[in-house]
Amino acid sequence: MTDLILRNARLAGQDSLTDLGIDGGVIVAVGADDEAAETIDLDGRLVTPPLVEPHIHLDAVLTVGQPR
């Protein structure tokens, strides 16, 4: 049994809706008859990856912000 199923999710660049499964923190394929501990109907809402800001200044990381 999957932990979570997101039903009727819209993915960027696709016209049709899809179901997404989450099991142990990993996205997995699910079928129409699969069951989960929790199911959420997204009703066509867009699902996107999380926003991440990997920007750092390596010249200041080890100097507590004081340039050498």
C-alpha cells in the first residue's frame, strides 16, 4: 500500500491529468485501482517541483562573511 496518492494532478506540459503516488518520500507509479493510506483529489491543480535556491558565496562561507 502506498503512503499517499494524489489523484487528478496536472503536470506542466501535459494536457491530461495523472495520478501520482508517494511511498517513503519517493514518487512512484500508481494505477487507477491502487490504494493508499491517504488519497487527495487535486481536481486538476498544477503540481510543480519545489523551489530551491542553491546560491551561496564560497568566498565568505569559511570566513564568517569577512573577505580575506
